[in-house]
Amino acid sequence: MKPLDRCNDADRAWTIDAIAQVEADANRSADTHLLPFPLPRDWGVDLYLKDESVHPTGSLKHRLARSLFLYGLCNGWIGPRTTIVEASSGSTAVSEAYFARMLGLPFIAVMPASTSGEKIALIEFQGGQCHLVDDPAKVVIEARWLAEDRGGHFMDQFTYAERATDWRGNNNIAESIYTQMALERYPVPSWIVVGAGTGGTSATIGRYARYQRLPTKLCVVDPENSAFYPAWRDGDWSTSTGQGSRIEGIGRPTVEPSFQPAVVDRMCQVPDAASLAAMRAASDVLGRRVGGSTGTNLWGAFGIIARMRAAGETGSVVTLLCDGGERYTDTYYADEWVAGQGLDLAPHLATIERFLATGTWPL
């Protein structure tokens, strides 16, 4: 019986070259800066921000996009004529558009119609197309349909984020954090604080800490309208809020497959007004604008630091500067937009001001 041979030498050669191009990008940009956040030294607790905004596409999602492309290429899902489709509120799409253009592939981002104009412009700058959906809860369904209709590949970050990244090492974000912390006063963080969009970053960090037998605890902060926090609190993974998150890049209306709750030690739900207040306060302290999800991270980190101080504990806390604030000039940094959302930042700004002055936090 004649054997079947589906090998296409030209396509295999293209894939080998594509993987080399993506790996070269990793070699150029894998490590990002670890910035100390200024707190009084005599508090005995140090805070650091892993600055993911310095990636070529300006956000933490650059790591995810690179991993997803390598995963798709090595699985044979992406070839020289594949249309790439993703469901994304912005930053993942910006990064995937970058890699698609690098490989000469068409890219379509399916996203809520409410996505900021700045992010849409960034996707289009990278050569991507934007497909807007009125109902945020239907973005994934629309993306899957569009990929099938075009004969393309749905990247599906919400399913594959946790498995596309090598959580044992290979200079993933966790390994990078611990390497950069080696010479600090408290080199092994007591806590790492991250948000969850896909759940891939929290899965990578939580697994890595366990694999390396480290005592670091993981706190996941979650914005309003997201399903992760109530599902984790109640142990009900079918939880659905039916609402999209106003904090772009984190929060989901349902619990996504990449979210791994068993590696999470604590979850904290953060009001959107608190996220934006922390974002603005941090921008003043750092002398540069940061995005809304960074504010969510910092709100959670401030609370942990205050609890550590109250308990007489010393140590370090690490969180992420996910992206820069220039993407949110017309939204998070616009007082008119904030007021239009019914958000009052004043009480949360007062809480942060009190924390930075005294190290205390409301119960």
C-alpha cells in the first residue's frame, strides 16, 4: 500500500525560517527592566515594577504573542498563507499584528467596539485589521467564526496562554523576575501581584515558584465585572458576569481555560475607580504615565504591603507595569471620560495618599 506523504518542503522551510525570526525577536527583547517603586526604606518592605512597556509593541502581551506564534508554528497550525485571527481588547492584538507582519501574514483583531482609539490605531499601524463587535461577550464567538470563514487560524489566547509558555524557565517572565531580584535587599519576593486576562501570566508565575520550591505567594487582582474573583471566592468555575471589563487587558465575563486557580494564594477585587486612582497616583510618583491594569496591580500591592507592615513582616513585593498610559489619553486620563463612566476617584486617591505617607490601608 502506497504511503501517504503530506510533507511540503517549501512550507516546512518557511516554518523553520518563521520560528527563527520569532526566536530572534525573543533574543532581542526578552528581558525588561525591574524598577523600584519609591517607598521609605525603614518600612522594611520593598516594591518593584517589572516594566513590560519596553517591549517592541509596548506591553506585557508581547511575551504572550511571541509564545502563541511559536506554539502555532510548531503545531503546524500556522503556515505561509494563514490568516491570523485573535479576540483581543487591544494589547494582545497589537503584539500579534507585529509578529504577523514580521512573517508576512494577514492579521484580523476582533474586539469590543469600546476599545480605545489609540489601541485601534496601534493595531492598524502594525498592519492589522480591526473587526469591532458591539457585545464584548461575543468577541470570542465572532473571532472563531471569522477564522473558519477565512480558512485561517484562531490564536485563542484565552485557551492557549497557559500552555504556550514554558513555565519551567526559558527566560519566561517569572525566571526573569527572580534573576533580576538576585542582588536586592530581599531577593526572593514575599508576594508577586498580577492581574488576569487570559490567566497565562499568573499560571506561569505560580507554577514557576512551585517548580523552583520558592516561598513566594501569588496574588491575583481582578477588576469590576470580571468572573475570576467571584468564581475563585465561591469555587464555582461556571460563574459568568455577562459584562466586559473597563480595565483593558484584564478581567473576563467568564472564567477562561488558561486561568489556573490552584496556583493562586489570594485574590483581590479592585473597583475600577481605585484602579484609575492608583494609575494616576503612580504616574505622578514615577514621572511617566502607566496604564489602567498597572493601577489595578498597584492597588493590590499597596494593600499587601500595608498588611505586611501591620504584621511586622519584612520582604519584597513585585508587580507588573503592563503598558504605558499613552494608549489611554482619551479614556483613563480624560476627566470627562471618567465622569461619564460614573467613577469618583477622589476617595481612592485619598487612600493612596494616606498609604504613601503612613503605610496604612483600610481594612
